[in-house]
Amino acid sequence: MVFPQAGSNRGFPQVKVCSLVRAFLSRHTAVMRKVFITFCCCLTLSLVGGPASPAAGITVTPNLPAVTSPASLTTFSPGKTSGIRDFLYWPTGHPTAVPRKFDPPAQKWLAGHRGIDLRVSPGETVFAATDATVLYAGNLAGRPVISLEDTTGRRYTYEPVEPAVAVGDEVTRGQAIGTALGGHCSPGDCLHFGVKDGPDGYVDPLRLLGGRIRLYPVS
């Protein structure tokens, strides 16, 4: 193998190749340096200030209002009580038509309808709306009336009813207390049912009864 002598131009090709290699490596190193710096910047942003991605494992739950499923709603059907003690037991034993609704007077001395009329047939059983004590059972101003009072002092009035209880009797919610009589409504027959809180505190019984209610149109 022949090596070029010092000062000879025969070594030029080797010198040129080495220069090209060094230039390539220099450019390659600069490119790698830029790639490395870019990678480091991206990594820093993702760890410090970058937006969270689903891969971060954080779940955000919107603060939405709870939705009640139909299965949790209470359904009332004729022939059954509501099953909720806050509701009164229907005096007729089941939800029925209401020919005349609650219509209290503007002043206590004026005329009005201080209760509701429930459609009923003469001879049907009348039931206690809640646990109570019998305050009155008999004729009052020519009308057969039953009056009950619960432990809170609230009073319940039924008319016209043939009593099956006596004054002082303790009755329970849903217990039979008498038999409905005719002659209260026209046309048809009704049971008047009133609820009173205090001396003049008449309240709408429909607000206290659970079930499907049907009102008759006003003629």
C-alpha cells in the first residue's frame, strides 16, 4: 500500500472526505440538539401548565340536579290508601269524585263552603281519616254529624252520617265510624267532610288526602 508523501497533492481526496464527514456530523449534531431541546420544552409544558388530558385519570362530574326515577314515585289507585301516614285516609275508603270543592268565606261570619263534598251512595261505610277521639256523634241542628279530634287538636267533621261510634271512643285511621246517609247533594248524594285547625282555621281537605281526584265542572 502506497501512502502519499508529505507535500504531495496525492492526499487531497482523503482530506476532502474527512472534511465532508466532519461537516455532516456537525450538522447532524445541531439537528439532534434542536430535537432534544424541543422535546424538553414540550415535556415541561405538559407537566406544569399544559391542559389536562383524559389520560391524567381525573374525572369531572357536572353538578346536575338529581332526577327522580318513575319507580320511586308513589302511585295512588282507587280502593287503596296512599301508604303515606302524612295523608289522611279517604272517608269513603278510596278516592272519589268531588262535586263541590273547598270555598271558604272571606270573613268568618259570611257564607261559604268550609269543606268538600265527596260522591257517595247512601248506605256506604264512612271511615276515620286518622287516629282520633270522637268528640260528637249525633244530630246537630237536625243533621246527623260525627266530629273527631286528633292529638294535635285538629278536628274532622262528617255529615250526614249514621254514627257507629260514641263520644269518647278512640278510633284509628281507616276504622269504620258510620254509614253515609242521603240528601246532602242534589243531584246525587254526597258526604260532607271538613277539617279545622283552631277556632277559625278551616283548611282544604283535598290538600290532605292522597289519591287521584276528579272535580265536577261548575254548572
